[in-house]
Amino acid sequence: MSDTVRTLADHARPAWDLFREAFPAAEITDLITDLLHLADIDSDTDGTDVLDRATRDWEAERSDPSSAAG
């Protein structure tokens, strides 16, 4: 795993740590699911579109970490 991918993961770590503090038995999929519900409510698109875009971005960043937007 590249240093860039580790850095990208570290960007999400504070949110994950806060979520686990509030919900100690939570799995990372629980946070992702709740974020998709939030997208349904708070964004111009729905969770499905957000998930599709996030999956494409994640795949691109895994194959070419230098493509990360930050």
C-alpha cells in the first residue's frame, strides 16, 4: 500500500474515530451506510449516485494514488 493511500485513509480516520466513540460496536460499513443516508438528505444527489462516484474514485486512487484529489 502506498504512502498516498495511507494518507488518504488518514483523512477519514477522525470521522471514523468519532463514529466508533458514539457507536462502539459499529463497523466501518455502518458509517458508510449512514453517510449515504446523509447524502440522500443533504446533497443534490442521492446516496446511490454518491456511492457510484465514490466507488469510481476509490478504484482510480487504488490503481493510481497520484490521481487523488486530496
